[in-house]
Amino acid sequence: MSNFFKKRMLSFKYAFQGAATLFRKTPNAIIHIIMAILAVLMGLFFSISTTEWLAVIIVIGLVFASEAINTSIETLSDFVYKERNESIKKVKDLAAAGVLMAAIAALAIGIVVFLPKIIELFLK
């Protein structure tokens, strides 16, 4: 196996280690995974369209990616500067805002995709 492929395989290994760390060490990631599983189960139950699946999958990925970036920023910030610092606080707040915006987008997609189906289910 060439050095190029060995390096690519290692990069995947490190990425999976990061994902495992995210889900083991970040309580909010557990909440996100529960909501993602719920969305997938609802998608299967309601037989959502391909377009609806794409929207759901994209926002699930967006939330997980933003949570991973937020967690890495918070971890690095805490390592670099242990005392309270207004600049570090601002950076951490902005990263957390990114997760919040992604979660709001996911909620909006969930409402658009699933609410009409839930309403129809109860009106039958």
C-alpha cells in the first residue's frame, strides 16, 4: 500500500476517533443523535419523498458538523486560555450560536416536512 493511501486511511481513523469523542464527551451531541434518530424513524414511518430525505439528511449533517466544530473550538479555547477572557468567551459564544442556527434550521425542516403529515394522520 502506498504512503498516500496509508495517510488517507489514517485520516479516516482520526476522523472516526473524533466522532467517537464527540458522542462520548459532548452531552448536546447525544441530544442531537436522539433527534436525528427520531427524524429518521419519522421519515420511514411517513415514507417521505427523496427531496424530503435530502433536506433531513443535510440538516442532520449540518447539526453534527457544527457541534463538532463548536466542541473543538471550546476545547482548544479552554486549553489555550484557562482563565476567564472576554475574547475567548466571544469566540465560544459565536461557535455555540452556529450550532443553535443549525438546530433551528433542522427544526424548521422538521416542521415543514413532518407537521403536515402528523396533522393528516390525526385528521383521518
